[in-house]
Amino acid sequence: MINPFANALRLIYNTIPEEILEVAFRPRDYQVSLDQRIKDVIINGRVLPDCNVNVGKIKRIPLYNCTREPILPDPGYNSLANPAPGTLYRIPPEAREHRDVVGVIDIAYPYDFTGYSDTPFGFGTLGNSVRSLAGAMLDSNTHRNACLTPTPVLLENNLVLINPINSFMDQWTLVCRLGYDEEFTNLSNSSIAPLCRLILTAVQAYIWKTLIIRIDQALLSNGQELGQFKTIVESYQAAADRYDQDLIEFRGSAIFDIEAVRYVVRAML
């Protein structure tokens, strides 16, 4: 299995002098390795949250694999006058691959449960009659017998609120996005190179922001000539503007995730 973070570190060390990395990240001050310091500041501090905003692995999770949570009413709540706002589900770690759910996309029924006949859900007892066939034609245009699709709302701590309540709620499947972990485990191969470039750009932008003022202060106070060190750091100024473009390219590469393509194809059919 390819480790995207290890690839990104290899690109960083092959591109940026280690002396500059040591000065910018100061791993000795934090008593950690330079690798860990880059992960803490760049991956966890910037790249991972940005990638999880609009990108992540698409996962289909049947609600029967989830745990219903009680919705505790306020004191004096009248259930007859005000029906419950919905059904609350907690997505268990094993269903979400031990990652956090960062967004809900859709909720779908696993198979067609809306038939057209004299009896509910299309299960007739005496075959199709003229009346039932006429009703089927009408239903196909008006969706009279169609099951109402509920709306999922993502709450904190991997809780999803489904509204309105449906007696067959547990049969629905939640389509959601799972956030990446700090190792970007199971990232598609098409996204590894764009991610490495994004991390490199984030490192260069951080170096420029962290050191450029300190370099100017050293020149003003001590009159020191910093030579190539100053030249390299100044060359990273454009990285701050390039970061957003690299992030867009990474998001574009993630579209080719197999499950994401499957969902788009299903939505088009």
C-alpha cells in the first residue's frame, strides 16, 4: 500500500534544504522529529481540514447498521401537538471505517419499494385489473404512492438526524462522505501526486510566512547577509497564492474515486 504522507515527505526533503526546514519548524524546541512537526503543523493544522471540507471517501451506510439515539424532549413537551422532529442515528465506528463523517450527500432506498396496485407497495392479490393498471399510469405521473424521501442532517459526533420519521426508516441507506485521517489512508492513486504537491506548497507557504520577517529583522539589527537562505525563502512567496489552486487540483483528482463515480452514475440514471 502506498503511503501518501511518506511520498510527500520524500518530495519535501528533495525540494527544500533541510537547514531551512529545521529553522522554520524548530523540532528540537518541541522535542519531536522533523517529520512529526511537519505532520502536526502542515497536515493536521491546514491540509487535512481543507481537504475534508469538500473531498472525502463516499460511503453508503445502511441505517440498520446504526444505533437509534433517543431525542429527549424539553420539559412540558406535548407529543400530540408537536410530533418528534425526526429520528436520530449514531454511525458506529466500524460502519464509517473508524473515520469521522464530514458530510451527508443523500439518503436512498436500497431497492424499489413503491409499487402500483390495489394493495400497498404493489403486492396485488388477484393480479392486475383495469383499475389497477389505470392507477399505475396515474401513479407514475403523480408519485401518489411513492414513499416520502426523508432528509438527513449531520450533527456533531457522527450523529445524523433523519426527518421526517418513517416506519421503514431502518431500510434506508445513508450516502455520506468520510473524512481522511492524517495518513490519508486508502487515498486513490490518482490523488496521491496532487496531494504531495499540495503538502509541498503548504510547507513552502509556512516557511515564507514564518521566516520572512525574522530574516528582515536579522538584516536590520545585525546587518547580516543571509545569502542563499534569504533567496530561497523569498522564492516561496508565491506558494501562498498557489495553495488554493493546488487544493482545487487535488479536489478534482478525488472525483475519480471509484465510489464517487458510481454515485454520480447512479444519480444520472
